Amino acid sequence: MKRGALALLILALAGFATEARAQGAVDVVATALFDATSFKVGMLIPFRLSGPAVDSADSITAQVLDVESGKCQVMRDPHIGSVFHLKCVSEAETRIVFTVIKGANKKTLFYGPVRVVPFVATYGVPEATPPPTAQELDKLAIEGKKLWVSYCSTCHTDPRSKQGRSAALIKAKINDPDPNNEMRSLKGLLSDADLNKIAVYLKDPTK
Ligand code: HEC
């Protein structure tokens, strides 16, 4: 591909990604102030126009294309002249056409397509995981005992000597950087789930 054609292709792709440049001129740029995943129904979606043509323009107007009338609107921010807000009342795919007029010159800038999707709340208080039942704890303790026998009993003959130790403490001992720490030999052998089972067993190792 010729260099010129490649540059055009890159410009074209960039235009459809997050910003668009005026056709035939590079002095007006529209940039979305949210990332495209935040384009939601019912919200004001801000775009900023920048470039010398914007600063010295006689008038700038914006219009939506490709959607049924009334579905989406674009309006100029009453406080920040270079910012426009798109708002759609239902799911839509649209383009915004900005028209910049300066004297006898007129520049048209197509932005989009812009996809506006329904709002789905993804935040909030996560559901608390219920504490394990007595039955589940017994099962964990049985598995923990097996792990203890294979991995720990060679050095710690009496499990009661480690009664009540937490998974975090055992993990910290295994990951200790001190080369004289013998428990370092267990590094990478036990998963967090395994360590949790051992800790459950150590709550009452006489069982
Ligand atoms: C290669 C020998 C060795 C193995 C295997 C080993 N440890 Fe240790 N561990 C030690 C030594 C040595 C110490 C330091 C002295 C002490 O506190 O007992 C220690 C310390 C600890 C400590 C910190 C001190 C304390 O009492 O709170 C915990 C907890 C512990 N070990 C639990 C375990 C568990 C659980 C396993 C099996 C997953 C295990 N160890 C496997 C040698 C070992």
C-alpha cells in the first residue's frame, strides 16, 4: 500500500474510534469525553470540539443523523461553548454532524457511529458470601488433615503445636524470603484453598 493511502486509512480508522476530524481540514477535532462503553441511554454524553476553527468560529451547530427523530438530541453546553452533549432516550446508533461556520467558510465534521446502550448498574454492595455450614467445615477439616499429614507433619509432629494458626500466617511463613526458613521448601505447592483447609483443620486438630 502506498504511504498516502495508508495514512488515509489510519485517519479514517482513527475517526471512527474516539475522535473525528473535519473533512478536508484538520483544524477541528471532536473528542468524546467518556469512553465508548459509558455511552448510556438517558445520560448526557459530552464531546469536546477543539482546534483553531472552533476558537474563531462565527457559529457551531450539531445535529444527529441516522436515528428516528426525537430518539437522540445533541445540544451545546450552556457554560462551555466547545462542549456538546448527546442524549438518547432509548437505545440508538447515531452519528453527530458538527457544522462550523466562519465567514464564508463552512466545515462539516462527522462523528460516529456512536452506540448508546441501556444503562445496567454494575456497582453496589456485593452479595455477602454466606459462612460455611458446620457440615462444610467438617469436610474442609478432613481434607485439611490429609494435607497436614503430607506437607506439615514431617517437621511439626504434633498438630496441636500449631493449633489456631491462620491460613495467612502459614502462607507468610512459606513465602518468607529468609533462606534459613525451612518452610520455604513448600513454596508453590499449596493453593490458597489448600491453606484454608489446613487452617480449618488446625482450629481443632484433636478432632
Ligand atoms: C521443612 C520443615 C517444615 C515444614 C514442611 C513445615 N514447617 Fe512450619 N515451620 C518450620 C520451622 C522450622 C518453623 C519455625 C519454628 C517454629 O515456629 O516451629 C516453622 C514455623 C511455622 C509456623 C509459624 C510459627 C507458629 O507456631 O505460628 C507455622 C504457623 C507453621 N510453621 C505451620 C506449618 C504448616 C501448616 C505446614 C504445612 C503446610 C508447615 N508449617 C510445614 C518447619 C516446617
